[in-house]
Amino acid sequence: MPEVCKDCNEEYNEYWCRPCNSTRFVNDFDKWTSENEIIDKFIQEAQRNADYYKLIEWMPYNKFESIKLMAKGGYGTIYYAIWVDGYIDDWDIENQQWERYGPFEVVLKKFDGIIDINEEFLNELAVHLRANSNSIASTTLFGLTKDPVTQEYMMVLQYYKGGSLRNYLNNNFNIIDWDVKLSYLSKLANELSEIHALNIVHRDFHPGNILKHSSNSNSICISDFGLSKLITENIKNSKMNTISGVLPYIAPEVLGGGEYTKAADVYSFAFVAYEMITGLPPYHDVSHDKELAFNICNGFRPKIPFHTPKLITQIIMRCWDARTTHRPTFQELKKELDKYYAEYDKYRNNNTEITIQINKAKEFSKNPTTTIIPMNYKTHPQAFYTSRLLNFSNLPKPKNDVNFEKELEELSESFYQINIDDDDDDLFNL
């Protein structure tokens, strides 16, 4: 329901009277500076047009307390901090000041090796800002700050206590039920469908960039939109064909120097799904080098365990198809996964196709002589699951394994036969 602004008496939606709040921000432009003209203009433009979900600020570093190192990745460092004031929640008419929700836990993200903060860099941050939405479960970008000692700029992002999906799988895989797995896959397909609808391509989608709100919550969000492009184009001495990301999740056409499209995000989703249902990071037992990139372009893919529900196996195989036009869209994946999740969650004891297949998989996993515990896997010393710069030349044109189409066709035929058998059973029950 629309509300009425107490200042201008005009109706507004989504908690925010944009004309009034835009004026308030403009009136404060002379009260702060990042000491960088490009950054100041970027934030000011965002504030002129901000709604409740797309507001960013410049935050002095002294507004953060309890700063501590969380992780250091391939080209960035992440710190935990408490934002003393917290984010803007509303305008306090009586006291003529912003009401804030604080103190508030945040993450400070610093990029190593960036030459400087330029317009191109901030254009990519704008992509991240576009994903700030009440309908998209993405990591909220609150703004920018600068370490006064190192003089390095940092993104200020929402902190998620549950950590990454990869850590969650590593620590909990054997107790995660299929309703949670299907729920996660359905949610991710939905979020990426929304992201693609905004013409945003993620470019670095893997379990390390999927975050959980808390360890006990099944709520997840996606982080680091477009940052691989940001990194690649701003790193010193970046070569022409350099790409950024985690090798097992990068589509073969991208490895070969092709454009990063929406279909490449779908390819990455296949390996997130693979890790979700096996508990194993893809290609964990081999070196992540040019030889692996060469093999991937020639159709090499991880082996999907035979007891995996065939409907899920088919989704994974369609998504990692070397032929980009044969991959489904996230809109199609969302519809399909929503159906499986609803059928399994609501009709777990009924004879729906997905339920039958999942129950067979669960029975297999109970067998102590055949169960493989993913938590016992060993990772090759040259297998890397944090984003890094990659540069592979002379890779072959992407193609599928010689048996790929046959295996996919056999899966489809088995579903057709199941449906025929089900129809026959219905006839006998008439």
C-alpha cells in the first residue's frame, strides 16, 4: 500500500519518498568527500536517484570498529567490521536527521593490485548496485570507505554469519536432506533469472560466492556480481586474453577467449548443482592447469554418481553442454526445479517421479559398504577454488564428449518410459 510523505504530502512506495530524500542527500554533498573526484561523483549520482534498496554512502574509516581479517583470496582481502552508525533506515522529521539501523555488522572488501579507482572500476560497481533489490537475494552494497594507512579503497558489504555454501557443504553434507538441496538449487535459479532479466551476467558464479545468512537458516544470497570483469580490466599488466575466476566453473567458450554470456553463468550453475548433490568440488583430484582447461574444452566433465536422481543428472548435463544454445535458461531451470522441490517437499511419500528417484538415492546412501563420505576427500595441491587470473592460449574449440549426446538421450528415454508405465498403472486403476 502506498504511504504519504509527511513533508511533501505525496504518495510513495517501498518505504522511500525519492524526491524528498534526494534533496536531503544533495544538501549534504558539501559535508563529506572521499578525496577522489570520480568516487564523489559516483556516490552523488547514486544518491540523487536512490531508492530504499539502492542507497550507497561514503563512510569514513573511523566509523568502523572491531576490524579483523576474515580471509585473503586470490586478489582481495576481506575484513569483518562493525559499522557504528549503521545503514540509513528512514528520515526523522522531528529531529531533521537520518534514522539509522546500527551498530551493524559488515564486510570490508579490498582488492589487491588495482591501479586506481577510475570510471571503469566504478561502472562495474554500479552493476553490483543494480542487483541491490528487495526481490533479488544478493549481497547488499552499502558504499565505499578508505583505509587511512594504506590509502586503499574498500567496498562495504553486508556480513553473512553462515559463511559460504562451500564451507557449509564441507561441514554438513551428510546431514543435508534433499528438500534443502532442491530448495537451494531452486532459489539460485530464481535469483539468477532475476539477475539476467536486468542484463547482468555474474561471470564468477561458484559456491564460494554463495552466502548463507546464518548457519541455521536456509536463506542464501549471491555475491560479487561482475567483479571478475572489474578485476581483470584493472589489474596491473593484465594480458589481452586474461580471464578471472575459478577454473572448474568457467565455461569452455570463455576459457578459449570467447565472450562471457548468460549461457556461461548457466554452465557454472551445473557445477554448483554437481557440488550440491555430491559434496565434492569439481575436479578436486587434478591440477587446475592448462591441461585441465584443454580437457574441459574437449568435453571432459566430472563423473556424476550413478545413484544420483536422473532428473537432476539431466539438468546438470544440459547445463554443462559445450553447445551454448543447448543450455537451458535460468527461467526454464527455475520452473523445472520449483516443480521438483514442490513435489518432493509436499508429496514426499507419494509416487512422484522425483520422490521415487530421491528415495532410491537415499536408500543407496544408507549402505555402509558403498557410501562415499565427501568430507574424507583429498584435494590436489594444485586445485584452486578461489578466483584468480588465468590465461590459456591455443585451446581447442569446445565440444562434448563422444558419448555425451547418447547418455543424455538415454536419460530422456528412461523418463519417457517411466511416464508410459505410470499411465498404464492409471489404466489398471480405472
